[in-house]
Amino acid sequence: MVLRGVRDLILIRHGESIRNISESKGPFYQSNEAREAVGVLQDRLFPLTKNGHRQARNAGRGLKSQFGIPDLVIHSGFARTVETTDGILKAYSGKERAKFQVLENHLIRERNSGYLMNYTEKEVREMFPWWGDYWHYADKFLVIPMGGESMISMAEGRSTAFLKLLEADSYKKGGNKIFVVSHGRAILGLRYLLEDWSYGRANYALANENPPNCSATYYRFGAYGHPHLQFANRILR
């Protein structure tokens, strides 16, 4: 995908959230106690852990060291990306922060996980016994969480719309160097578009390449707006 007007694009996954702790053991809560420890929240409300705040501050220092002062910083508006952005911005002085804009764009929110995200594994097995086989055997790029969205619909829909808006904003707001603070699957959707991934490559990435918390993926754009991947999923300190 061509983006004219953009020079450097850095995609940053948010820091560790309280939901990430439970997700490390599977997509659903292991028990009701585990669910109560986190709380039944809308996805946009899950905050960072203490470790996530530390990761964000470290990422800010690394981003400043590697890239200097950005022209635009864009986050999804979800609590965990807002808090990550705040942590990153601590690396910059007030005078430096006055030189760039911070924007919110809901198009780079996380993939909609549907209405099973607050269920326990036992509840899912009892109420939807067919779900495990469907999720396991369906292609990762096409599978649709119950009440949610598939990766392909997210990527071909709102991820595409975001990149088009990014190109327009880069002209209007001087966005030569842009930090995008987003979510793991949303970043994979953007990479699918920017790198023109094949169907098989996208499926492999979803199964094996979820970006680590506060990692950065960096594209440098050529004279005609073609993106060139410089590195992916790198922790900057």
C-alpha cells in the first residue's frame, strides 16, 4: 500500500494490560475467581498493569533515542493505548511535546473479540460445545469470534480506511514521522496491508507473530510512498 507524505511510520503495541495476564493462559478466563480478579469490563476499559506502565516509559526513552521528536502521535482511544501514550510522552519535555500533535483514532482499536471474552472456559464448553472445534480448525484470518469481527474484515475495512486517513493527515498536519500506538491484532492487520501479505502469510502471522507489549515495528517510505520494513516487534529502550 502506498502512503504519500509519510516518511517514517512506527507502529507500537500498548504495554501489558490486566487482560493480557489472563490471556496468557487462553482466550477465556480459567475460573470465575480469575474473572473477578480482573473485573467484567468492556474491552476499551482494560488498563495497564504496573509493569505495563514501566514498559511504556521505557519505550518512550527508546523511541526518542531512535527517532527523536515525532510529528504526530496517534492512539486508539482505548484505556491501555491512552496510558501507553502518556508513558511514552514522559520521555519528552514540555517544549518538545509542543512540537507535535497527539490524536485519537478509533479505526485502530483492537479487533472486536465478541461477547464471549468475559466468559470462563467452563462456561464456553457448556453453553457452546461446538465453539472449540470451530476456533481451532477455521483459518485464523477468516474466523469470526461470536459477536465480533474477523481479521480480514478488520484489515480490509477500518485498517484500510485508517491508512487512507493517515495519508491525508500527513499532508494537512505535516506528519512525516508518525507514532501509532495500537493493539497486537490491529498492528498485524496494518502489516498485512503495508507489506502486501499473502493469505498464507497472514495466517502464519496471526498464529506466531503477535507483537510483544510495547514493541515497535518501523517502516521507512520511499520517494513514491512505498513502505519498506526496517524492523518488526523490536523492544526499544
